[in-house]
Amino acid sequence: MYLHNMFIYGTLLPGLKNYNRFIKDHNPKTFKARVRGTMYRLPEDNYPVVLLGGDGIVQGVMYETRDLMSILPEIDEIEKFTGVESQSYLLREIVDVENLDTGETVKAHMYLWPPSKGEWLKQHAEVITDGDWGMYLRERSKG
């Protein structure tokens, strides 16, 4: 059930600071997963955001935990989600996620860039072509 699922593609990935801060202690089940969309790196903030749709694939993980509803308010705060698009930095929506470990498509919460700000993103942010933030960080650390 989607109330227990969250698709993550950025700073909440296992091993990163926000995972350790917000997710780790809840011992979620973790599944490799992906969604259709395009990942961008925000130039000044240096973190990823996603616009849904299109031909791209965003790689990430899906967490499943019964604690999700108690975790969401804290994550909403760091993602600057208020519940009102015009007042939120990112949106939290229920999306279709392909669970790569089971082959199922399931519903999960996901933080997204607002479509109303999509043109700005396309003009100012860097596209992460493989949609894999963890890989992007590893490649940059080699460089």
C-alpha cells in the first residue's frame, strides 16, 4: 500500500547524510526501483530534482516502512513541501514506481519539481542523463 512506500533518488539514498538522519533508524525494506522522468542537478544547491514523464528513467530506491507517515513531516520540511504548490519548493505526489526487485509496479510517495517551473529547470539546470544520482556523485568524486 502506498502509505508505506516512498521512492527516493537523491540525498535520502542509503549511505548519504539525509538517509542516516531521517530514514536509517526506521529500518525500512529497501528495493531497487525506477520511475519515468528526467533528473536535473540544481546548479546552486547541487542536489537532484525530477520532472516526471518523458522518455527518461530515474534510478533510485523504494523504502517500505510502516513508520512512513511519522517520517514524512520531517522530510516535507527538508524538501520544503507545504502542500500548496505556489508555496512549496518541491511537491510530494503519489506516483507509479517500478520495483526492480519484484517486477511489480506500485504506488509510492515521491518528491518532484513543480511542472509549473519546468521551463526554468530546463534552461538553468544540468540534466543527469542516466538518472542515477549515486552514480553521478561517484563519477564526480573521481574527476
